[in-house]
Amino acid sequence: MSSSKYCAKCGTKLELDGAFCPSCGTPVTPSARAPPSAPSPTQRRARPGGITLLTILEGLVSFVMLFGGAALLVLSAFLGAGGWELIPEEALQQLANAFAGVPIIALTTAFLTGIGIVLLILAILGFIMTWGLWSGKSWARTITKILDIISIVTGIFSLPGRLISILINIGILYYLTRPHIQAYYR
């Protein structure tokens, strides 16, 4: 029976007389006999750097949407509580003349409230996506791919201004289909 030694840290086969692992430099211990076992499915796999970057960007965008939605809700509450009186009357009169017969103050306040609520909902969904991407959830990868495809298709109708955005989304979609990324999300 062979008495082969294996590095406890990296699993490299050790020389019988070596004091350190030739691969990682870990000191050889007398108990370094059996090769390390294969990782179990429950052991955490390493997150690819690109996924870390995408997750951080998703989190930042979600934070900005959260802040923007909250700011719009505060602004609409302020305007609804009489903040319109702080705007010079000439400016309001010009606005009213431009939209004669339209209750512009009420519509503007309602519009700001609606946009604020939508941004808050998108921020919450963005934070859920951030958590899913960070945790290696396959549904997060699938949703990201779907959203990238939608962004590419809608971007085609906005050419040439959206060309850079389309190229970025194609790059993200390509990256998410790479074998090592797919392996991370399994």
C-alpha cells in the first residue's frame, strides 16, 4: 500500500521528504495522508468577480431609485400641503396658460406621487435581485438575462443613442451564459 501524502490546504500530492507543499507553500504535517474529499454540494462556491461587480452595480442603482422615489414622495407631499405657494405666481401663471383648462397643480402632484411609488417598488425589486445575484440564486440570473434581452430589444428602437447601452447589455448577457457563471448558479 502506498503512503502518499497530500496537502491539507490545496490537495496537491506531496513529495515524501518535502517540508512544504510545492504548490501553495503550506507546511507539511504528519497527518497529511489522504487526499482532500470532493466538495459537497452544500459547500459554498466562489463568486465570480463579474457577478460581484454586477451585484454591486444593481445595489447602487436600487439605492438611487430608493432615494429618488422617497424624494419624489416627500416633494409631492410638500407641494400637496401648500408648497405650490412658494413658487412665484408668474411662473405658475405661465404654466397654467400653457395648459389652459387642465388642473396642472393636482396632476403634477399626482404624477410625482405615482412616479415616486413606482421608483420605490423598483428599488425593492432591485434589492431582491441584488440579494439573489449575490447569493447565487438561479432565478436572479434568469431574470437578469430576461431584463437584458428586453433592454436590447427596446434599445434597438432608440438607436443610435442607445448603442452603448445595447452593447453593454449584450456583454452582460454573454457573460451570464458562460459555463463558469452557469456553474455558480447551480
